[in-house]
Amino acid sequence: TAKKVLNVLAEVDGNLTLRFTQSYITIAKQGKNLYYFAMRAKPRSLFWFKEKDDERIEKIKALIDKDNIFYTYNKYNDFVITIVENSSQYINAFQEIHKIRFPKESVNQENTHGH
């Protein structure tokens, strides 16, 4: 599941890598962990990330509410989403979340054909 999400995010930001620890997997960029995964009872995984910017928080909440994705947002600024393996429901949402969180670093798909 983490590899699938990495591949999806790589379409908008090619500088991401997977990092493994004993208890979770992260998607990192330049050594900084951006997203976290932890296995739960198959076929579920937890996907979470921290976001502190109020404007971005509201955009992300609106996006995942629109896509009917169940999530929690806690007092530690963590968005937590339970992913069901092989569900495509999350694919576009994860790309859009990354674009909201890192707008300058995401590839603009419309303007990739020269200047």
C-alpha cells in the first residue's frame, strides 16, 4: 500500500522516497518524513500526516469530505486516514493533498511542455 501511494504521489512530486522503521513506513523528501503508514488488520493500513497551517487544513478537510473519505484530525495536528488495500478511492485525494501541502514543489501537469 505504501509503494502504491508513493507511485501516485511521485506523479506530482518525483523527489519522494520510502523509508522503513520497525513499526511504520514513511514517505520522505530530502530526509524529512512527510507521510506515515502503519499496518493494521489486513486489508487496512493507517496513513497519517501532520499539517499546522490553518488555510491548508481547511482545504484538506474540504477535499476529503467531498471525496467521502473518513478521517480524524487531532489536537496534535495529525490527519489520520484508514486505507483499505486495493481501493482506488484515495488515489486522487492523496495527489491533491500533496499539492495543497507543497504547492511550489508539485509538478504542474498543465505546464510541463516548455515555456
